[in-house]
Amino acid sequence: MVRENEIRQNEVAVSAPEPMDAHLCYIGRISTPWTSRLMTPRQGRHDGPVCTIEIFEPWVAGLQGIEKFERLEVLYWLDQSRRDLVLQSPASSGKVHGTFSLRSPVRPNPIGTSIVLLEKVEGNKLFVRGMDCLDGTPLLDIKPDRTLFKPIAPPQPGDFETGPKGHCEKA
């Protein structure tokens, strides 16, 4: 079994620059059954345990209407993750992958994301299935799953722009 925070064969750590404050604020906390990264699932499962997302004041009013969505995208800060590996060997096989080609929690900006099933809403608490983070993980944001969401605002010109496949060019 892999030990927490070990550097495996062929992994590469870098000295990260001093962090710059992005002025993020935690809007809540996530409660899960997992207290160790070694026990946390690698990907959340929609048939997994019910976890609780608690929203802090003054953000509770922002939950209005959320019950209309079956699935939510939850963004959270992986506060116990390393931030210095650029090459990782997740299978401990010696084969390396770039950090940005993995869903590993070890990243320069350890933002986690899960698509969860919304079971119920009670006051400032959401009960969901599909989380894959440690108990007490700070919450950054919640959004309706983009595949279920239809914009409320009228369309704007960029909504209809097309171009060569795989290209995004400035005019």
C-alpha cells in the first residue's frame, strides 16, 4: 500500500512559487466517512454513502432552487494534498504521467470536483452521493451539472460561434 505523501519511483517534485492569494473563501464544509486519503475512494460513486454538504452563512440563501437538480457539480479545496509534483506514478509501476493528465488530488492548486446525486436538502445541508474527499474538506462552490442546466439569461453572440474543430482563435 502507498504511504501518504511519499514520492514514488520516477515521480518529480518541484519547488513551487510562493502562492498568490486568489481571494477564495470557503462557503461550507463537506462531511464524509473518510478520515484518511488511503481509505478515500479514488472516484465518487453514485451508489456510495450519503455525505453532507453544509453551507455557511451568508451563503445559505444561494441554495434556493437547487432542489430542482438531480445532479450537482461540487468544487472543493483538497487542503491536505501535496502541491509540488509535476510527474506522478499513480500505480507505483514506475510509469509516470503529468499531473494535468491525472485526476490525482496532488496538484499545484488542489481543487477537487465531483458530480454528485442530490438526495435531499434540509435547511443549509445538502445530502449527496458521489463524494470522494476527506471528512471536513472545505467547500468552494456548487453548480448544477452542466448537462442538466439550461441558461436562464438570453443568448449572447459567443453562444453561436463556430470554427475549425479543435481551434479557439482570437479575431
